[in-house]
Amino acid sequence: MKGIAVDAELMEVEKISDHAILILPKTLEDVRPWMEEIIQLKSEGYRNFILNLSDKDWLASKEIATIMWTFKDLSASGQRLSLIVDSPTLLKTFQTTMLDKMVSIVESKDEALAELE
């Protein structure tokens, strides 16, 4: 697992087969490292991406926008995205923004991996 400095915390990346799992920290001031990591992982040949949001209770609007950018970017090139969400508040955010209709949302890494097989 690789750690990428994002503000005061680390965003971790776990690579399993052609799956890349980005574990986002509780606070995220700057989304650029996240976007740069997605671009890098795509260039390395990863096809399935999982954003693990289980440490987060809420998302800033720039994080929601980055999830939308990630989904659109991956979809345009035939790649897939799944989100791990275990916070009821965060799930409600995705339902309110209707992102739950666009992106697969699951409760665990095992579910996400199975969904993307």
C-alpha cells in the first residue's frame, strides 16, 4: 500500500489485480493529489477504481465534484468506479445529489471488489 501526502493526512492507495483502491482521509483540503493519482493509476493500466470513503462523515462540494469528474473520466474510457460508504449521512448526500444513481455504492471493500469483477 502506498501513501500519498494530502494536507496533514495521507491518502492511501491499495492495488489488487487491476483494481486501485484509494482510501481518502477524513479531511481533504486539496483534491489535486487525488485527481493526479487517478490519472497516474490509469496510465499504469488500472481499470477498476474504488474510493474508500469509510473514514468520512461528510464531503465538501469540491470532493463531490471530484467524484463526479472521476466517474465521468473513468466512464469515458470504459473504466469503472465504486464507492465504499458506511456513513448514513454521507449516503444521504449521495441520494440527495443523485450520485447513487450514477456510481455503485457499497458498504465494504469485499462488496466493491465483487461488484467490479
